[in-house]
Amino acid sequence: EYARFEEANMARVVFNDVTLQGAAFENVNLSEVRVHNANLTGISISAANLTGLSVREANMTGMSLTDVDLTDAAISDANMSGMRIDGVLVSDLLAAYRAAQD
């Protein structure tokens, strides 16, 4: 099956138990969208405004961020095992920071 929506106002639409595998969104306003209990494996986001994005209880294993603005970004209560910034392990960066504080 194939469905196409163009120039449609679908504000406040609710999808429950729906498959959107392989769906494409181009030039859409998804502000204030809530996603819960969703399989987003392999999702690709580009040229997007994610100001105010909040991610909780998410498995982001193998995630990659490239050419992004992380101004005022915050990470807390996160497992950062093996996480790297510009090729440097975050655990090493934090250890060096803590050592410099002593």
C-alpha cells in the first residue's frame, strides 16, 4: 500500500499501533510532536531544528552526531562507556578534568 499526503493540515492527529517504516517527511512542521515507545532504529535526521529536544530513557548505542551545534547541551545520568568526542574518550576527558581540579 502507498499513501501520499501533500499540503495537508494534520495538526493533533494521533497514530496508535501504526507502521511508518520507510516513511519520508520533507518540509514538515513536527514541532511539539511526542514520540513514546517507538522503534526508531536507523532513523536519519538532517537539516533539522531540534531546539529544546528532550530525550529520556533511550538506547542510543552507536549514535553519531556530525556537524551539530551543541551550545548549552547537557548530558546527565548517562552511560557514556566508549563515548568519544573528536576521537577522545569522554571518560579520559572527565578524568583529566577531575585531576586538574585537585
